[in-house]
Amino acid sequence: MLDAYGIVVKNAMLINGKYHRMHASIQSLITDMFKKANIWAIREPQNMFLGLVPACILKQYCDQHSVKECIIPYIMTYDHPHRERSGRVVLQRRIFEVKTMRVDSRMNKYNPRNPNRRPVEERFAEIEAHETS
Amino acid sequence: MQRLKLMKRAKKLDAIFATGSNSKPCLSAYKSYGMNGIDSLVVGLIGVVDKGFKQLICFLAKVAAELQEAGNIASVISADQKRKGAYELFRKSFKVALGCMAIKTQAACAGNARGYHLEYSYLGGCFITNHNNMPLLL
């Protein structure tokens, strides 16, 4: 049962931190969306540097068997169409990360008193600020 | 994983594998993806998405509607209307699937974990299914 402002969802309890499954589910959903649009997409690619760095460095990177040092993005697309300013459409590689939100103790994520700023936009602004800091 | 972490890790890889050279192959390879690196897709608890994700959904619906196979899903006469109808159908199905996923996953988190696994079983190449095991995506 949902209300207009998502108060019920906000007050829902999360048990044992299972919310991280939402990440995996949404990643699979987005990969499905890419497949519907006939865009090649892969979830958690193991080697995103293939064809982009020199062979000697790539070999060293592949030979190291430490997962901690590897860079594994959530979703990678290979032939993502992108329209340039000139109007030309080019296919480019893109990588995506999925950010979800959990009910937090600050109680300010779904605040109906501030309808001008949506929680996802706030979260996106936080990510951008973190990147540029 | 956060963007800053990824960038730091790429710099670290350069320090390990490309010592002594001025070029930073891993960092430049990372930045060559998309618009200067990784793109964030933010999803809220009740299925709300940020501006970039919204644009991506519209873009994917547009690309999917332009495919030849998509012409059969919209039951209208003219080709132009058919394309518009397919676009709307794809966009709506993407948004509905995303909203259902966000809300139902949260509900599953608050409820029985075993029921969660049964509900989100993989079927027929489409990950999202409803109670009757019918795919939510077209």
C-alpha cells in the first residue's frame, strides 16, 4: 500500500542489510533494457582495459590475480550510439554505476515539505560533489 | 564503487604497471569511456530516477522503437504512429519495470527473504517477472 509521498516505503524496515540485492536486481534490469535496444551490454566486466592499453601493460594487469586491484564497473556498453554536436552519430564505449538509496536515520531523503528538490537529484548532487572535491 | 575510487585505482595501476613513463594508459583508458569516465544512474526507493537516468530510459526506448522488430508491437496503422506507439510502450514498460523492481525489492527486504528468491527467478531471457512468472518487460 503506497501513499502519495512514499511515507510507508520510507518507514519500511530493512532487515540485515539485504538492500544490496536491489543493486544486483537493478543492474540486471538495466542490462535487459540495453538488450531490448540492441546495445551490447555486459554486467561487471572483468577486463575493461582490453584494446585500450598497450599489450605489455594489459598482460601484467591480467596476470595479477588480485581482485582488490582490478577495476570492475557495474555495467559496460560497447556500441552505445551518441550524437555529437555536428549531428554525426558515433558508437562509443560507456560504463555505468548504479546508485541506490536506503532508508536512513536522518529522515530527510523523502521529505514532502521540500518538493522542489527530489531525493535522487540530491543524491546525484552529492555524488558529483564527491567526485570534484 | 564510487567514481573517485575508480579514478584513484586507475592512477594506482599506472603507478604499478607504467612506472617511469609519462603517459598514464590506465587513467586515459578509464577517461575514454563515455563523457570522461563512469556515468551514475541513481534510483530511489519508490522508483524515482535522476535526470541522467531518465534521459537514458528515453534514449533506450527511442532506439528500441526504431528497430524493425518493434514495429509489430504497436497496433496502429501509419508507420509514424507505429513508431511513436512503440516508443511510448517501451518507455512505459521500462519505467514500470524499474518502479516495480525498486518497490518490490524494498518490500522483500522488509519481509520474507525466501519469498524474495522465488519472486525474482530468471525466466526466458527476461529477469523481471511477476507473480504468474510472466515477464514485465516486453
